[in-house]
Amino acid sequence: MPIHTCRVCGRDFFKEPLLVYKNMPKAAQHFPEEASLKTESGVDLRVCQCSGCGLVQLSDEPVPYYKEVIRAAAFSETIKDFKAKQFAGFIQKYSLKGEKIIEIGCGRGEFLSLLQPFDVKVYGLEYSETSVKACVKNGLNVSRGYIDSSSKKLANGPFNAFLLLMFLEHMPEPNHVLKGITNNLTEGAVGLVEVPNFDMILRKKLFSEFISDHLLYFTKETLQTTMNLNGFEVVEYSQLRDDYVISVVVKKREKLNIAHFYDYQIRIEDEIKNFLGRFQDKRVAIWGAGHQALAIISLTKIADKIRYVIDSAPFKQGKYTPATHLPIVAPDTLRSEPVDAVIIMAASYSDEVAGIIRKQFSRNMAVAILRDFGLEIV
């Protein structure tokens, strides 16, 4: 049955297909023989576009053999020479000597064999039983399988790098495959991913490029979106073979390390408490009830030393700060209930507030502004 939502981001397709082609070849492989011609027929292709991420794709079912890689290009000596040089550069640039590389969808090992002369540990994954047997016969370390879920565990993993060459466009569930790859990689691992270039197809109006075998039609933008949604960052982009191929190097996204925020928090807390130590408890006010000020009051645990919080927004006045329960008051409260000092936590309005205090209230009042670099006495 045709699908109606994007295979990558899950958003609906635009209501109408971009193109509908009638009586198209049912597949680009496994050609019919004479005996089957009476029952063999074409299919209708519906070329749709996601209304969310913009990826162009067929709404039709995949061909029965979509898990198997069939490479006509691998028979070209020109391609072999180019790939050998490309792989050599990839290995050198990303320091992969001695590391483990796996090709997802390795076919009969045409490209894996090009990696063997290099100082890397080469593995492959392929669904076709015939192709796997051919790889093993040629001394290649290839397992039979297909990544059909993000939890798929691959033999010999985790890997430091992967290849995914002219295979992604065939996949009805690309997220399963890409997330499964991610979960079988080391931290900081890299990958070489190549797909047909839909930017070029659009530019040259190559209407004949639509075929049942290719479900997904990637531009530079939609390929990057697909990679990003599945745990990768695109670190290199190029177009190969007369712009027919998009080639990207991706890196497994690493979890941010922002633990140093705690150190900065402690420093700010020390500066604020040192300032407060110059005054009696409840003789200092804070000006600003924005989200940053509310967070600072909570994180620094200074509420018991603060008299009130000033804010110019009437809808906040008469209320209390969440979690710390300090009264929020109007600026005129500085006259009716004066304090010895004010800490301004008003972000980009802080200098304006400092000017208001100096012009309208006691000049004897100590004033400090919480800047991004710390507490500044003004």
C-alpha cells in the first residue's frame, strides 16, 4: 500500500504528488524472461515530497530485493581506481590506520577488496546469501544480515568507521538503518555515505532517474537533515562522477560535556555572596524577575538574604518568585522600603536599570550588575 508520511521525519506528504508516472518498470534488476512476458506488467510511480523536511521520495512499496546490493559500477576500472584513492584519503585524514571499518551493504565485496591493502581491519554486512558466499570465498570478513532496527547488534563491533555507498536510497526505513549503524560505532566514529544527487537531477531535469528501486531522492539539504536526525554531523560534502553522486563524510554526534557550567556557577555564587556579606540580611534587593534572575536566586540559595525582587512589569508585581518565594514589587518600593544595595539581574536592560536607580533613587545605595563574566560593581 502507498504511504502518506515521510520515511525520515514522519511528517505528511504534500497533498498532491509531484509527479505520477504510469506503466514504469517494476524493477531495475532481475529482468523478465520470455516465458513470463504475458504476466509481467509495469507499475505506477508516485513521486511525493515531505511537507516537513522536504525529502522527495516514492510513496510505493520497495522492490523485493531492496536489502541486497547490486553494483554495476563496481565493474568499472575507472571507478575502482577512484575509490582506492578516495579510501586512502579517508583513512589518512581520519586516522583510521589499524582501526575497524565496516561496509553496510557490501555486495560481493567489490569495494571491501580495495580496502585490504591498507592497514585497517575490514568487515562487511550483506543480505544476499550468494554475495556473502562470494565474499567469504575471496577471504573477506563478511556477515549475512540487514539492519532492520536501531537495536541491531553487529558482529565484531563497535566500529571506528563505516561505508554506506549507493544503498541508502533503496531503504524503506532509513532511520532504523542509520540509528542501528550509530549504535554500533565507537564515540567519534566517522562514515562515508554516498547517494545519487537529486540536486543534479533537478538541475538537468532528468525525469528518467525515477525508478522503483530508488525510494529516496536526496539533495544536499535533505541528506544532511536525514543524517542529523539519526545521530550524525556532516563534516565534509562533495559531488562526484560528473555531479551524479553526493558524497559526505559524517561523524557520530558526541554528547556535549558542559560540566564546567558547575564551576562557573560556583564562581558566580561566591561573588554574589561576597557582595551580600557587606550588608545585613534583608538589606539587599534584586532588580529583575526574568528567567535568569529566577534561576540565579534558586541556584545560589540566597533567598534568605534578599528583601524583595523588583520588576517593572505590572503583571509580575504582587506575585512571588517561584521556588524561592520572594515578593515581587514595583520600583517605587525602593522609596517606601529602602535597602542598602541592589543587584541588577536584568540581562540587556541592566545598564538602563542602573541609570534609573542613580537618577531616581538614593545615590548612597550600592549597585552591582550581574554580567555574563561575573558581578560588576557600578
